[in-house]
Amino acid sequence: MNKVLTFFLLFFLTIFQVKAESQYKDFIVTDSFIWGLTSDGQIRLFDKTTGTPSDKKITNSSEIVLLVKDKFGNTVIADKENQIKKWSEEQNSWVVISKYEGEIYGVVFDSKNMGFAIFDNGIEDLITKKFYFSNKSLNHQINFKDKWRKLYCHFIDKNEVIWLGFGYGEWGGNLFAFQTKTKKFLDLSLGDFKIELNPIKSFFEDSNSLYISSGLQHMMMTGGIIVRFDNLKATTIFSSESHWSEPIGKDSTKTMLDGEYIGPATYNSFNNSIYFYSQNGIFSGNLSKDLSKIDNWELVVKPTLHWKSGQPDAVGSPMNVLKITIIDKDKFIFLSQNDGIGFFDNDKLTMIK
């Protein structure tokens, strides 16, 4: 009987310990802090320089569902009371800037700090309250009527174009580009980029171009791609696919080698390099090199992360990292699904939990 009680006590203590360790669903970086958004909608602050927990506490009246920054670097949230709020340092409190209805997927701000909210039924101008929607699918396997499917990633570029990226697993992805100045959706030229095979994982930009990353693992296919858009036209700069090895031994045996299954990617302006995450770790590639060759990419760090079934596109380790943000030349952070926030500083990796 005592053994049974001991077993259940240890079992519940283990569950409590797991729950006590916060998992994060997003983060942002401001001038002084890393703001982590926990899976239960709470804010936790960490020092931007060291990654250590801050004594400063910021709370909200309801669960937070979204965490972003506006163009001036202010922290903005959306919460379950259907309010979009901005943090005011002067008042040490949240200030309501708008209200919304429905399931909100994102909020972005143009150069004048005018806000746009993203929903499954379109993009809302938070000033005029007008909605904008397009059902023009670039993926012939996917059709829309009056709603998109759940958004995977989004971005607003230096030209004030909102990019929306979708992923459907083995059915590929979809892209939309919305010009906030003219309030019109733009026509994209994909070139040799096969949207039917490539779920969109992230957007980023350098001083000249907009980029997307994509990755897929399905049956015998494991690979990824990074595509650059110039004037709305796509050019592939790196593609990695499953391939057969060279013959090995006297019997000429060949084995199938995986490509780089690419998840999120970003640009580091401090060293003019692209960083991406794959099942083999986080790589960097300087844009002055021929990045079509994997030999010109450098492995920066290979974090040990836990993977479990039931995740979106639950097919392997790249789904464990959802976002990468550069802090400076040798410092960046990334969001994992199961192990907290990765804080990488000069070859040292710390997992913030």
C-alpha cells in the first residue's frame, strides 16, 4: 500500500514540476528586456544582455494571446478580453489602443505606426476598421472562399507590405502580399519556387530584399529552401533535398541522405548573414558567398531539443524551433516548443525556462 501511495505521490510531483516549468509560445526583444509569453498567456521578463530573469513584473487583467512590438519599439499585446493594448512605461500600465472580434493571428504596424490586425477572414485596418481579403490561391491544391486557413507566419517589410505565409504539410504552402499604402493585394511571381511542395516557415529581410524559408519532411522527402523576393519576383538562393549518396564499397551500395529540413530563418545585419534552423542545428551563411552550396554555410550551434508527436507538422526536430531573433553580432535567441527560449551568446547556449 505504501509503495502505491509513494508511486502516485512521485507521479503527481513530476506532473507538477513539468507544469511549473513554463513553456513559451512567443517572445520579443526591446531595448532592455526579452519579453517571454508563456503558454498560459503570462509575461516573463529577462535581461537582454545576460538572459537572466528580471525582478520586474508585468501583469494583465486577462490571458495574453499575442505579443508584438510597434514601430517605436513599444510592447503591444492582444488578450482574451478582445483588447489590443500598448505598454506605457510612464504610466506603468497597459493602454487600450483598439478592440477586436474573432481569433486574432497577428498585429503589425506601418512606418507611421498605424496598426493592422490579421484574422482568418482578412486584414483589418485598426483605424478605419475596414477588412481586406483575397481568395486568390497560388497553390492550385488549395481553394479559398471567404476565409483563409490558420496563419503560420507573417511579416511587414520596409516597403510596408504585409506578407502572410501558410503551411499545409504535404500539401505545401501559400503566400499573400498586401500593400498597406494602396490597400491592395499584390501579384507575386514565383519562378521555379514550387509552392505546392513548400510550407512557409518564416519571413525576414535584409536592406534590399524580402526572404522566406520553407521546409518539409514527408515520406522519403526531407528538405528545405530559402527564397529571395525582389520586386515581388522569387529567386531560389538555397535548396536542399533528399539525395542518394555516392556508391560505397565494392558492391556500390547507396543510401538516401536527408536534405536540410529548414524551419525559421532570419538576417543578421551585424555580419550580413542569414541564419536558419534545421534538424542539424543553426547555420549561418554570409551573403557575399555562394549560398546555393551547403559547404558555404557554417554550423553555429546544434541545440539538444525534445520532440514529441502531436505538434503542428509533427514530423521532426525543426518543428521544435519556431522563431529566431538576432540581438547583436554574436548573440541571438530562439523559441523552442518544449525547452524554453534559447539564449546564445558567444558560443554559449542557455535555455531560459
